[in-house]
Amino acid sequence: MENFRQPSPSAQAGPDTASLVAHLAEHAPPGHWDELRGSVDITPPWRQFISHLGAQGLARLPACKAEMARQVRDNGITYNVYANADQPQRPWSLDLLPLIVSSQDWQHIESGVLQRMRLLESIMSDAYGVQNLLRQGALPYALVQGHPGYLQAMQGSTPVGGRHLNLAAFDLARGPDGCWWLLSQRTQAPSGLGYLLENRQIISNQFPSAFEAMPIRALAESYRSFVNALKLRTSAGANAHIALLTPGPYNETYFEQAYLARSLGLSLVQGSDLMVRDQKLYLKTLEGLQAVHGLLKRVDDDWLDPLELRVESTLGVPGLLQAVRSGHVLVANTPGSGFLESNALLGFLPSLAQTLLQEELQLPAIPSWWCGESSALQEVLPKLDQCMIKPTYPPMSGRSSFEPVMGHKLDWRGLQEWAQRIAQDPQAHTVQSYLPLSHTPTFLDTQALSSSPVILRVFVLANELGGWQVLPGGLARLGSREGIASMQQGGSSADVWVLGHAQSQGTSAPFVPSPSRQRLVTSRAAENLFWMGRYAERTENTLRLSRLTLDSLSSPAQHCAPLVEWLNNLCVSHGLVAPRVIAAQQSRRVFERSLVAGLWDTQNTTGVGYNLHAIKLAAAAVRERLSPEHWALIEQTETAFFQTQAQDAPLATSVWAQQILSRTSQLMAALTGAQTDRMTRDDGWRLLSIGRHIERLDFLAHALSTALESGCIGTQDGFDAVLVLFDSSISFHAQYQQSRTLGAMLELLLTHTDNPRALGWVAQTLRGRLSRLSHLAQGRTEQLAQQVPLLSGIEIQSLSLDGQHASPTLLPLLQTCRTCARDVSDQLNTLFFSHSGQAQQSFGA
């Protein structure tokens, strides 16, 4: 392929740009439809798109690609390939060029998938109702009641809102003749609606002129209508509370679940957030149980209810199916639609359309044969080399399953082996004709226009009129020349621009729901926000303590025995250095090396790396509550810290570590600013702030008391070190100049109410935050607020004898602060967190 950077911008401007694209862009392989050129030349939609690239033409694409990658990174769009907290999250793969669908093609697709949606709803109604199709032999029992996606527990129940199906996804592809074919259908918990929104926003920003000039159908109204439709189909109507049920932050598509919940204005919940009482569904929040009338689920059906389905499930809600059967909660889709996803069902749909709808199917599906029928088995065995072999049943279902196999890639021996395998268990195998996929122009990993096979996923959503609508866009999945790869196996995506009439042109803005009521804070979210605040404060404390210790051990201050003893005790008690390490008083260099090594240790110490990782785990569990910038800052801070250690570990010295700690401190300052100034002051934020102040009160009280006990305050180096740890050196020198007395220090670090690092300010702020939660838990947080000692009114003379020596009451007062911090933490746990379900991170003391 030629590099399109070679032509000058002037040669690319104007109408010649389309000719240049036709010359440079890779052709689709023989036998595949070319989305760029159609059957002959560049299609009118693509010609129109190219005409809006501007004076630079194709030469601007690399810059657009770089900007697109930056937006993906900054927005934190990920696909968790391994669904594992310890694995790095893979950035969402998005191509720069959209898939453009003409208005004529879209009209055909739209009418075809709507017809199929009506057909699937009729099949569901019959399968869970009178079951005429089974009795008449129109559908085999093995594909309905023999399929693990059919739930006997739902037999005979009436769907809430009158519809079993509220949404579905249909995977389509264009064949060599330019016609669209149905490949598969997803009804349990189809993914993509969130990624679709992000794709649209990012790609439309790269080509604003084209997006504004071309009549591209808008998405926002379809999302708004979908949410309203779900509400209207519940018993509560327009006032219904709808939640999105997620498997949790380790799920591979958790980002889009959080993004979709935030975009649609839904509560993002896990199974542990919910409970069923009196056949009704409730959300556990700080304000008590709140009714939930509808669930948009992203959990597969067999995990929904451990009482009636998989007993080992921790993703579902005990009693949920009974709540659905009783009509008190709508679940989209009604549990039990999984059997509709079987590849084998496609072959029966044309005749079922005649039976149930008295219509011919408008949108054909690729020819499919279920080998459980002897006639189909005999017909398909001789032509396996021209087909795809697919499983009839899903994996992990107790039935035989396998990865799809392309027959044309098998040799003679492989074909014979598969023929024998099919003959031994024909019901478990479905064979489908091989469809050469169309190719669309891409600009993903190279500096030239290549082409990739494409599958189009379109979504059918409930609408406010009681029927369905087709979202005028979709999620395009791209593959390599060898074929489509799943997103888990490294596939990519593209935005989908559906063209309509000029008056249907939309904007790139995502759907934003109108505000209705105060945002609910689930008990689980509250707990994670609380610990996110504590771990953030711990990180800042360990950063400051690590820097102070390394600096002191490498300066003349290392000869100040009380200071070294104080730092040694603090580092050990806060887990920065393992207790078995030789004390700093005995070997400063051994202690220093252990401290540096422990910075990145997340197993044996609780230093900076441990706490950064803990922040990320807690934040991941409340991803929907954080802005993209906030989440990106958390990821950036942790990633930069660990990457630096991995790259420069051989250079591990005190000076090198100090530089890293300094950069990390700057990032943590930005993170603190995001938590302080960029988050809504709701009850969740107040608990985050309370967590920070509990941690600060405990740490500073401990630091000051151990400084007094070690006697380091009585030395010049020790006095200065205490001020540094409290981040109050500048304030002290500005207010007290050279008055290095204990009384002056206690006034600034203990009783001051304007210094955010003073215990008096921390205690006062903590009391205020607890009081603001007095509307919760029958006002018991007000009692907690009263337990926090008032330090601002204490006379310094009563704590410092002659301004130089601590009075007998000072150390007990500091211990009271520590005890209070821990008691408040324990009582908050009892009040709000003990019923929040399984914790998302391990909590430290």
C-alpha cells in the first residue's frame, strides 16, 4: 500500500481528493463487497464525506488519529480483556473512519429488524405461555426447553409491562451482492449501547464539518424514549426508579455499563446492593431501602437469582424471579430469553414468521441448519467445507460447546473429524453458510487506508408508544483480513453514521437526562467512597513520611538520634517498612534501602504503591460517580508510579526515589483538588471527606504524640521535621518567625482552626461533615459528631508547661483523638456499611 503522506496538501485539496482515496485505499478482497466503492466507484456518501476533509485532505488523518487516541485515553474508555483487577485495562479500540450506511440501506435494515423483533416477542409469548409451537412441532423441544437459556421458573408468568423483550441487538453483515444478512441476535444482556455513545462523540469531534453537513441521524431521542418507555411499563409509571444491574468492576464491559448508567440517569447497582422484601425489589442506600421498579440488566439470566437458578451466584438477588413473576419489577429483558440467541433458531424463523405473523421475513438470515434434524444433518455434512460450524448451546451450560470453526480452513482430515463429532452429538451442532463479509475503509494501525471486514450491530429499543424503535446508529465491529475477532481477542470498533433526510440531522452530544431527584447513594458506593477518601489521605501521608525519612537519612539530620528513632517508629507502624528490618538507629542504609524497595511493594508493606492501588480499586467500584478526568487522574498516578519503578529499578537510589515521590505528590495534589472541588456535595462526597479527615486525625495525632515521646521536638532537626510532616513549615515561619517553642508549635498544629493540617481544623471539619449527615440513621451521626473532641478552645498554657515542655494532659489528649477517629470509623461501618454486601477492596485498620 502506498503511503498517503506523500502527496502535498495542495494536491489533495478539492475534488481530486476522492480520486486520491480511490487510488490509495486498499480494495476489498475478491468476493467481498467494498463499502467504500460499492460495486464500481466511490459511493456518494463516501464521496460526500471525503469532500469535507478540508484543505489538508488525507494528510490530516494522522493528527486526527492521535487526537482520537488521546480522547479514548483521557475518557478512560476500556475493555477489560481479562476481567481481572491485577491485569492492565486495555484501551477501547476505535477506528478513525466511520461506517457510513445510506438512507436506503437503513430503511431496509430498520423494517427488517423491527419485524424480527415482533417475531421474537411472539415466540417468547408462546414459549412461556400456551406453547402451541412446541405441541405442533414448529419448534423442537431441544431448542426451547432443552436450551439452558429457557427458564422453567418463568413458565406461565405474565411479563411486566406486557412485553417480554424491551431491547435486542442484531448482528448484520453485507454479502458479496451488497445485500444485508442477519448473522445473530442477542436478547439476554446485549452490550454496546454505551460504547456506541462514546464512539459517536469522539469520531464526530474529529470530522466536525462532515458531521454537520451530512444528514446523520441523531441518537439522543432514542435513548430518551427508551428510558421513558421502561418507566411507563412499570407499575410506578413516569416516577419509576430504574437501575442498571452490573456484574461489577471486573466485568470486561464495566466501563460502558458505568458510562451508560451515568448517561441515562440510572442507578448503577450490583446484586449485593439490592434485596427483595414482600416480593418487591429495594435498593440499599444511606437513606434506607428505596424501591426499584425496573432493572436494565447486564447480568446473564442464570446468575440473576441464587434461590431459583445458580445457587453459587453472587451477582444476582435472592428472590428476584418471584418479584418479577408478581409484577412488581420490570427486568429488561424478562429472564428466560436466552434460548432466542441460539444459532439453530435462525433456520426455523422463516416458517415461524408465516405462522405467527403471516408475513415473509424482509431481512434474510444466513442459511442455518440444526443438525438435530436428520434431514438437515444429511444435507449439510457433504458441504462442511463451505460452512461455519457453530455450537447450538452456550458454553458453561452443561451442554457440549466449542468455538466456531470455519470449514474452508480445515483439511480433509479435519473435515472428517468434525463430521464424526457432529454425527455423535448432532443436537449440539449448528451449521451455517459462510458469508464473505464486506470490507470498510479503516485507518487504525498504519499510515495508509486499509480495509477491514465489518459486522454491524444494531439495537432495537422499547419506545413510549408500547412498541419498539431502532436506534439510528450502531456499533461496527472490525476484524483483520482473516476475519472478525471478538473484542476479547483484540477486535476493533467503528462509529456508524446512518444517513437520513436533511431535517433528521442531529448533533454529536450524548443523551443527557433531565434532573429529577437527588442522586441516591447506595451503601456499597458509600463504603467505597469512604475508603477511597481514606486511601487517598493515606497515600499523601505515606508520600510525605517517605520523603521526609529519605531526606533526613541522607542529610546531616541523620545524626539526630531522637529524629531517627521517631522516623523509624512511624515508618514501621504505618507499614512502610516491615517490622523485621533492622532499625534505622542501627543501620540507616539498610533501613533506607528497605524503605525504597517497599514503595512499590503491594504484598508485604502498605507504602505508597499499596495505597495507590487501593485508591484505584475503591474508585473502580464507583466509576459511574467519577468524572472522566477524575478517573484518568487516578489511573495516571498509579500507572506513572509503577511504570517508573519498572523502567528504572536498577537506578534505585534515595535521590531517584525522592524524584519519583515528588512527582507523585504533585499528582496526588491534583487528585485531592478533584475530590475537593470537582465532586457534587452529596452524602457520598461527605463520606469520602469524612474518610479523609478520620485518616488525617489519626495520622497527625499519632505523629505528634510519637514526636513528643521520642523527644525529637526538643532538637532543631526534629522540630523542623515535625513541621515538614505536617506540611506547615511556611505557615510556622510566617506566623512565629524564629520562636521555636513547643507552645508555638502546639498552637499551629493542635488548636489552630485555619490550618488544614492542624488537628483542631481537622476535628472541627470532621464534626461538621458528620453533622451534615444527621438526616440519616435517625440522626445518630450527630451523636458521632459530638464525640469528636473540640480542640480549638483549649488553652495552650494547659498543654505546654512554660512553653517548652508537654503537660501530662497532652499525650492522653492526642490518644483521645486517635481513639475517636477509630471509634467513628467503626460506628459508621455499623450504621451504613455492614449491610452493603461483599467489599470491593480489602480494608486496612
